[in-house]
Amino acid sequence: MPNVTTRNSPCAICGYPIKAARGNGQQVRCPYCSTINEAVITQVSIPTPVFVGFIAFAAGVFFGPAILAATDTGADYLARQVRGRLG
């Protein structure tokens, strides 16, 4: 599990600086307001371009032919493609 530090981070309620936490999930009590603050990993991110690209590709594969077949020109194109592949 990665090490997480909250050194010089403010309390979530009052903003008072709290001591460093040693790892993810460790709870630190604020000495000023007695609120319990929990250390969390903040450097986790979703690779957005890869995720959006995957969603766009999947949408194109699944919905592309249906959208194309909704027009007369697209339906004729798909019919020619099917006839060409079937022989």
C-alpha cells in the first residue's frame, strides 16, 4: 500500500494544521477542534483520454451501424456491403 502524508495539511473542519499521517486510512485527531481526519490517497486518477477513447470506440462499434441504417443512403450502403460479402 502506498505511503500517504498529510504533513502541514489543514483540518477539514477548522483549518488548524495537523500532524503527518503515516499511511492510507490512518486517522489523526485535530488538537484544536478534536475532529478526526483520515488520510486518503489523492494521487489516484483515471486516464481520461484512454477511457474516453474506449467509450467512443465501443459506441461506434455498437451504435454506428444502427445510426447508419437509419438513413436511406446508409441502408443502401449496408445492403451493398452485405451482398458483396455474401457473394
